[in-house]
Amino acid sequence: MDRTELAGFLRSRRERIAPEDVGLPAGRRRRTPGLRREEVARLAFISVEYYTRLEQARGPNPSNEVLAGLTRALRLSDVEGDHLHELAGAPRPARGPSREVRQTILDLLDRLPQTAGIVLSATYEVLAWNPLAAALLEDFSALSREERSLPRRVFLPRGRDRLYGLVEAEAFARAMANRLRVTAAKYPDDPEVRTLVADLLAGSERFAALWASHDVVAASTFSKTFEHPVVGTVCVDCDVLGISDRDQEVVLYTAAPGSPGEEALRLLSVLGTQRIG
């Protein structure tokens, strides 16, 4: 437990909250910004003396119940709550992979009309996409959550063709298995992660063989080729941007100016999600 850092962190978070932010009257004669110590203590359901000792770097190790109360009272974000627990010497267990995509990322996808973009969770579930991605890959809006799980699509295909006509399907499958091993280690108690891995191991000898290798690093792939049923072969560059605070990835498919791939993407942007037959 780092008492000095914990004291400074609590004080800084307390001073940034206005009384009206938590439903308290502003009152008069406030000589310092933010909440008073007794107000934080009341909101966290702890004694004023105990909270004061924490801010003075002389308090005992707070329990998980106290930390939960302080997290709520000080309106801490997930990252701040994790930091509070680390300073108190009681790190929180990892939560499950986030499925919530920031609005700024959604806006980014919409502002890239010549780029096919998707957002993937740590379990390779497609969380968001733009119209060109739907035209290149699939209309994800028509699918269930299970059907938007790329590992299930690849390893438990249920009679489907190769994933979106991807030529590099084997390399992609290996990359997913490697990433899922990292995810399973990071979120060992998350039921959705455990169920996904169990289903893949039980239903796919191919996945089981990849899983048994214990590999966690995948080779970088900077280009991909899709055999599209409408526009034919589409060769694109592939860039992956990590969203570290949510353990997500933005995958962007682009094509060099003047290339056949650019022409194919331009045609798909016009055709939308039409398919032959």
C-alpha cells in the first residue's frame, strides 16, 4: 500500500467534484474547491476520522468495501477505480472484455468513406462497422452476437464458405487463436470468454491444435485479399489500431490510389451490400 500516493490521489479527486455534482448544496464559506472530507465520508458510508486518516497518509489498509464506497463517492472512472485499488494494495480482478465502443471511434468510421473499417473486441467479436465494411465483408446488422463472433465463424462454420472469401484465412485463424489465449489469461473469470474457448475446443480440432501450441504472438499481416462475390478479387492494405483502455482494435482496409483495389472499394461503396444470387 502506497499511503502517500493514495492520500494525494484521494485529495485530488475530492477537490475536482463540485457539491452540486453529487446532489449536495453548494452553501457558503467554502475556502477550498470540491467536496469537504466529511461529505466524501458520508457519501462513502465511512467515518470522517477514517477518511481523514487516509488523506493524511496514516490510515490502515482499506477493505474492498471501503474502496468501493470511495469509488462511488468520488465518481471515479474504471481506470481511476483500478488505480485506487492498486494504490491501496488491493488490485481488482480484471473485468470481462469491453463491448462498448467510444462514440469518437464510431464517428471516425463514418468519416472514412473510402475505408472499410470494423471494431473488434478482445474476443474478435465485431462490435462496430461502417457501410463499406458491410459491403466488403457482410451486413453485420442482420446478424446475432454469436454470428458476429469471428472465431465461431472460422472454427465452427456450420457449412459456411471460407470467411468472406479471405485468401489468408489460415493466417487469420492462427492470429485469432493466439489472441484468444492472451484474452483468456487476462480475463480468467469472465464466463463469456471461458464459454467461447470451451466451445471452440470442443467443436474444432483445428482450433484445439492451435491452442495446444501455446503461441501468443501472431505474425503481422499488412495486406489481405478477398474474393468478393460481386466485384471479384479485392486486394487491400490492412492496418490495426489498438484501443488500449477498452482492449479493442480498429481494423482498417484501404487501397493504394489508382489500384484495382481502390476501384473495387469505390464500386462497393456504390453497390452497398448487394450480393449475386
